[in-house]
Amino acid sequence: MKKLLLGCLCLLFYTTQIFAQSRTVTGTVTAREDGTTIPAVSVSVKGTTTGTQTGVDGKYTIKAADGDVLLFSFLGYDTQSVVVKDNVINVVLTLNSKQLGEVVVTGLGINKAKKTLGYAQTTVRSEEINRSAAINPLGGLQAKIAGVNISNVSGSSGGSTKVILRGYTSIGGTNQPLYIIDGVPLSNARSGSSDNFDFGNGANDIDPNLIDNISFLKGSAASAIYGSRGSNGVVIITTKKGKSGKPVIDFSTGTTLTDVAFVYKPQETFGQGWDAHFVLGENGNWGPKYDGQLRPWGAIVDNTQLLKPFSFIEGNVRNSFDTGIELNNNLTVSGGTDASTYLISYNNIFSNGILPGDADKYQRNNFSLRGTTTYKNFSADASLNYVAKNGNFVATGQGPTGVGTTFYENVLQIPGDIPIKDLRDYKNKYFNVDNYYTPYAENPYYNLNENGSKSKSDRVYGNVNLNYKFTPWFTLQLQQSADVNNSSARIWYNTNTPTPGSWVGGGNTEGQSRKPDVGSVEESNFQTYEYDTKLQGIFVKKFNSKFDINGLIGANYNDRGARTLSTSIEGLAIPGFYQLSNSVNKPTSAEAESHRRLVGFYAQGTLGYSDYLYLTLTGRNDITSTLATGNNSYFYPAANISYILSQALDIKNSAVSYIKLRGSYGETGSDTDPYNINNILTATNVGLGFGNLAFPFQGVPGFSISNTLLNPGLRPERVKEFELGGEFRFLNDRIGLDVTVYQRTRQDQILAVPIAPGTGYTSELVNFGSVRNRGIEIAFNASPVKTTGVSWDISYTFSKSRSIVTALPDGLDKVILNADGYGGQFVAIKGQPLGILQAPVPQYDPQGHIVVDGQGYPITAAENGTYGNFQHDFVMGLSNSVRVKNFLLGFTFEWDKGGKFYSGTADLLNFVGADPKTTYNDRNPFIVPNSVQKVTDGSGNVTYVENTTPITEANTDDYYYTTSNKAQAWSRTILDRSFIKLREVTLNYMLPKTVASKIGASKASIGIYGRNLLTWLPAGNHVVDPEVSNYGTDLASEYGEFRTAPPLRYYGASLKVTF
């Protein structure tokens, strides 16, 4: 979209001369490439000094005589001349590819010429967003934008999308960007549960087909106008609107198949058993080597038992999944007149994922309306969107009981010789609750069919934008928006209690009984709302041939809140009946409510000189309800400068097309969550020995204050950022380069830190410390081939950022960001990169040898060691687009290098002997390499001697347990985060107009596409996709994953038709 408010920087103000014989000519100026009106176009009568300019709505009025020639000129577009014959003259301007007149969306939805911006800004268009038919608006942009990390953390349809701009700086708060749609904020809250059900986040509710473009404001100078809410950058989404003319009908449909991209690589040598023996009831691969002989397996039922070859089954895990499907259908009707336009759209998404049955079925319906109207100096733009979605979701991780109650965790524990697909008939007498082959896990298909969740959501969001143009250079704008969401979720677990004496109930060869699941039901309701009001004045004016100015001044009122009510029971009286009344135990309820308000006052002005030098100053003052008086009002300044060197030096040659240098400084920040300054009472219970005293008790309610001491002296967090960059284009724009370096520091961070228990609290909420992030971003593009029928475009991005913890509270060595139950921690340490992975390590002698105990096992050191940090060394993206006549082929690669993460999947695979690492030395006795034993004589002198004690064959499995060999287990479960992915391949064909016209269409195209088709992982990781996580979508998610499902790949076909 090369148009719009470039004119807000380049307006010309002319003196009008009126002659008696002249007529009044009116009209509208639009851009040919997308039909959008262009403000600030210079309109003059040739050969005279009479002139004017188009307003914010693209309309103009001028006095001229019959036969006069009107000249329409605008930077970046070809000048057009029209002879006056009528009272109404509408003009369409064509973009001049040799001029850089691109207009982009900036803060508060204001359109500005990109050349005036003194900071990095990236805009992607609708075609790129929807090329691979992703059902969420950001899914098709992975690896395409420098400094922007996009990932689908759960890998499921409807699951959350994580977006991080320029890395992490917040330790205890959010690092998520602010989302703005058509100038107003949109909630991106994530819905989930303690059992790791991911119900998705708010930005995924947007219909990608409605999006015209998305702009990413990565730096504080760009986002300072948003104040505290823009501290992590801003994602600005602009939707489509109708155009004047006859009604246009756009229909698109896509069918996408999904399957498992890859599963872990298992060892193929040893089968079911434990301690090097074949054991029928075991869930491990610690038995003898496969020999292909027929052997009994599973439970003995009615004195019978199943037989199968004792052989490894190829594709066993992959075949436990099905092929999923996604259907994406969209219908849009738009049109209008010169005065008014309309757009009506409906989008339906249906997905049934890779899990057998309907356990991961998802559906979303989007209804959207948008209309614009103009009457004289008044214009209005209003939109209304309704999103209805519902789906079935499966838990990841370990579930609520910790005994294998999720599908994939149970699959991981099935020995390689047991046919997983045979277990689908989980009511079969050999595979049911009583007679599943092992008491140590659960039939995954029982889990899939008897446990699960349903989520339903109804969301309405929209806005009304009213404009009144007082003069050609000043417009007053009032904008009101609302975003209201009501959702509910039900999570259930059936009882799974084996009959005493049955195979799983203790009748197996080892006499072990499975821990019973008593079943549970949880019902939750969530309501969120956000109301936002903005009143602002926008002015654009050119004083003379040298100076122009544009800017805005305004006020913002934001009111948002949330309410959650959940009730749960444990212990189902009737199995399979998932009602809150189905328990002899009293339901447990929890209720939470929050409300916050923010008032902001802001101003921004850009002064331009001779179309090559621009200085922009920004200021915003926020007053928040979440901080105490005295600290709740805070000011954020920003400044940026843009210098178009090529224009200043009047460079006119084909070698150098454009050179722009830019620099900026900005401050943003963030307040705290509601109710963090004064202690409040919450419902409570009291621990009594082996039980709890729950309130209300005998009609008496009970409440307590939090264990965290809240702090009325909290100050807002502060982010300060410097940025330098340059934009270069060569060979008539055939080669382009954009380079940015920046430093961002977040200080006065708000976090709960430990305090002495004698205070009556365990922690205190304080301002403390800082994190510094430095980085470089490079975007390169080239067009090696560009002819009438053939073109080849290349796009390359490079990003490198490093976040360092520069300060922590006095007396605090580290802050724990995430942890697991096995000793691993994800921490922030002063002077170290943010997000260090620490875990148990072996004890070493002074010469660096591993010290072992009398049984030959490594001794665990007194303190945890450091295994690295999560941050990548760099991230690269490479995209190619080749057009041959009506065919367009595109593909994108991504390479993320470096970093570490914890894998709960790797931990479990080592535990059950499925990982190839567990076959070291062919599982014969071995001595721990480079090991010694500690010898202490009678005088206390310590020496170290060579270790000669082997790990026996029967004890090999213990060597790979996290619990029995903590010292070395973590070296096998903390993996390299690197990967290379073929993110996307697309092939589209635009049907000739003669063919499209036969079905009454003005244009039509068909396409095939694939996403996440290939993945290359480093040698140390043959287990899991480094991008997936079940620890949320913020900093904690970078710790890693805990037995998440395998990643997905997508491939499908689409059809788009316009009538």
C-alpha cells in the first residue's frame, strides 16, 4: 500500500484566486494499487498560483475555468494532468517505482511517509500474510521479519502464538507486544489451565483474510506514543474496507492436511523389560535384545495371553497419530459510492487434528462488518466483529495426577515392540483399565477418550472513528472501541481405578498396582473487557518550499478488567458422568476479579525540511490506577531523526537509488497488575496435619492475606532505548539493505523477592534491577531478474540480540524464572545472560575428572552447574519468490543457531530406555569415562585414584535415571536449541482473465502450499522441536518443554475467486 498520509508530511498551502468566470471543481484522489484515498495531494491550476490540497479523506475543492489544466502531484506518484470540463473530477494516481513514496502505519494508527521515520519499521501486506493459508494472522510470517520471533508453542489448531519483538527484557512481567487493530487496542490474553490445556490467545481470533497489512513497531521511539502499554513493541493490524464502485464478491477456500512433522528417534536394539531382563509388566525398553521370536505380551486374562514377535516396530509412534484436516472458507462482499463504502465478511475455520477421534477438534466463525461515510467535512469509519469459537483440547505435560495422564506421555512409555495402534480398542479385555500391559502408565487411548476439555468463547470487538475536517490542514478525531470476551471451559478426568487383584491392580508378575485416578471435573468461566476512548487533533501543513510540519495532540482513556469463576470436584461417584454434582466431596470454588484504568495525554510533531530532513518529537504522560498516588503519573519522551542523504546530495544515478540514515531515542515502561500495592484478603484454608480445614467452616467464612508483602511504593518499570540505522537501495531499487543496531534497558523491574519468614511473609514485591538488551537487525532484498514475464525476488533477514542481567536486589544472587521437580532451574543471574539453565552436575577432582561413589555412579556436586542459556546466537530467514507469467513460486527457510533448553521428553525417553544414548557400550558393563574415586586416609588427606568399578548390566537403567543419577542425567536432557526449517513453500497460479470470465469472475487463482515441511536438528537433539513449550508464551516458556506433543507440518490447496 504505497499511498496515504505521506501527504501529512508534504501538504502544500496555496492562496486561491477566484475569477468571475470560474467554476468550482471537486473530487477525490485515490491510489491505483489499492483504491485508497490519498490525503495531501497537491492540486493546482497549471500556469497560475491557484492551488489547494486534498484533505485527510482524499477530497479537494478548487476554482478553475473551463479549459484549464489541473495538475495532481504527490511524492512517490506520477503527476497527472486533467483538462477541466466538469464540476467533478476524480483522479487515480499511479505509483512511481523510482521514487520512495511508501506510506506506512505508525503509532495510534497514523499513516506517515516511511522516509520520515527515524526508527525501524516493517510492514507486510495481505498477500504475504495469506499466501500459505495459515488460520492465525501471524502464522504465515515466520522468518520473514528481522527482530520478530513468531512461534506456535503448542503446535495445535487454536493454540497460542508467541510473538516477541527484539528479545526479552522483563524478568517478572510480560514481554508480549501490544496489539492494535484499526487504531484501537486488542486483548491478546492467553487462556489456559494448570493442567497445560492451551485454549489459545486473543490475537488468533482475527480473520487473516480481513487484514490489509500488519506493521511491527519494534523500538521504544516508535511505541512511546502508546506509553506504558507499548513497552514491548506494538503490532499494528489494519483491516480492509470497501471501495467505491459496484459490489465486489471475494470468495476463498482452502483445505489443509496436517500430520506429524517428526517424532523422536528411538533405539531399535533392546525391547520390553527392566534390569536387562524381559518383564511383562514393565513400561521400559531395558529388556534383552530383539530376537524376532514369538513371545507372550500383556496381561494374562482368563488364562490366555497375546503373542507377538519380539521385534522393533518401525513407525510405531508416528502411526499412533492420524492425519488431520483444516478447512478455511471466507466470503466477503464490499462496495460503495464516492461518499460511503461497506464491507461484510464471514470466515469459517474447521479443524480436526492429528489425534484419533475428536479430541482436538476446533471451529471458529468470524462475522465482520465495516462501513465508512463522508459528508462534507465530516467522515466516519465503524467496524463490528463477532468471533465464536469452540474446541476440544488435550492436556500436555503430565496432567494433574503426575502418573501419565496425557496421551503423548503414555505413548512415550510404550516399548518399541508393542503395537501402539492395537491399543486403540481400549475397552478390549486385554487393554482396559484392569488389564493394560503395565501398571506404571495408562492406555493412551483411554486417556484420549475419557479425559479432555471443551472450550467455548464468544467475543465482540469493534470501534467507531469520527472525523471532522475544520480546515484542509486540521482534523479532529474521536475514536471509541470495545473488546468484550466471554468464554467457558470444562476439564474432566475419568476415574481410572483398577480392580484389586487384576493385572494392573497388583496381579502382574511384579505385584505392582497402578496408582488410582479418582476422576475430577472443573468448570471455569472467564470474562474480559476493554473500553478505549481517544480524542485527538491531527494537523498537516507546509509553510513554504522548505518547511512542513505534521503532528497530533490527544488524550486517551482506557478501562479494562477481567473476572474468573471456577468450580471443581475430585472423586467421581459415577465414572464417566462429568457433572459438578457427581461427587461425595464438596466442590472447591475460586473467584478472581480485576479492574484497572489508565488516562494518557500525548503529543507528537514532525518537522520536515526540504523533503530530506525530518525530526519527530513524542511525549506521553500516563496516569494509572494500579500504582499509588505519587508514583502513578509518569512521562515518556521520544525523539527520532531521519536524514535522506541521497536527496540532500541530489544523487541521481542508477547505481545509488536511495540512502537514508536514522537515529532515535525513546522511553516507555509499564505499571503493575491491579491490587499489587495494598494487601487484600482472599478465601483460604488451613493446613491441619494430614489434611486441610476448608472454609467456610460451620457457616463461618475464612480469608487470609497473601504470602507476598505488597508495596505501595512501587514505581513504574522504565525502558530506555537507543537505535541507529540506515536504509540503502541500489541499481534502481533492485537491491535494498536495511540495518539497525539498538540498545534497550529495562530498569526498576517489579518482582517478588524472598524475605525473612519472621516478617510473616515469604516474599516482597519491589522495584529492582535491570536487564540490558543489545542487538542488530539486517534486512536485505534483491531482484536479480525483473522482466515483463519473469521476476525473481530474494529476501534475507538476520537478527542477533543479547539480554544481560545488569542488576539484582542487594543480597540476591539470582532470581528463579522457572523450575521443574527434578532439580533444574531457569534463572537470572547478575552479569550473566538472561535465562541461564542450571541443574545438578558431577563432582570433579582438581584435574577435572568425574568423582564416583563406591558403586561407580557419579557423585552430585554440592551446587548446581550452568549448562548455558536459552538465547540464540542468531536467527536468519531466507525467502525467494519466482514469478513466471501467471505462476508464482515462493519458499522460506529459517535458521536459528545456538541456545539451550530443557526437554522433559528427553528425560522420559532416557528413563524408559528408548533414547539411543541408553545403548552406550551395547549395554554391557562399563566404567564411567574420565572418572576417579576419592580416597581419604586416617589423617584426613584426600587423594584420587582411577575408578575401576563398572556400572553393571543390571544397573545400567539406574545410570540414566534423573533421580538416581542426577549428576549426569541433565547433560542428556538439556539440548541444543538450534534448528533449520523449511518454513513455507507456495505455488500459485493466476488464471487468465478469459478463463475466469467464463465463471463470471473478474479474477481467480489456485494455489498449493506447505508449512514446516522439513526440520534439521543438531546431532544432540533427535527428540523434540525446540520451539514447542507448555510453559506459556512468555519468558518462562524459553526454559523448554515437558513432554509436549510432536510438531505438525501442513500441506494443502486453495482457491480464490473475485466476482
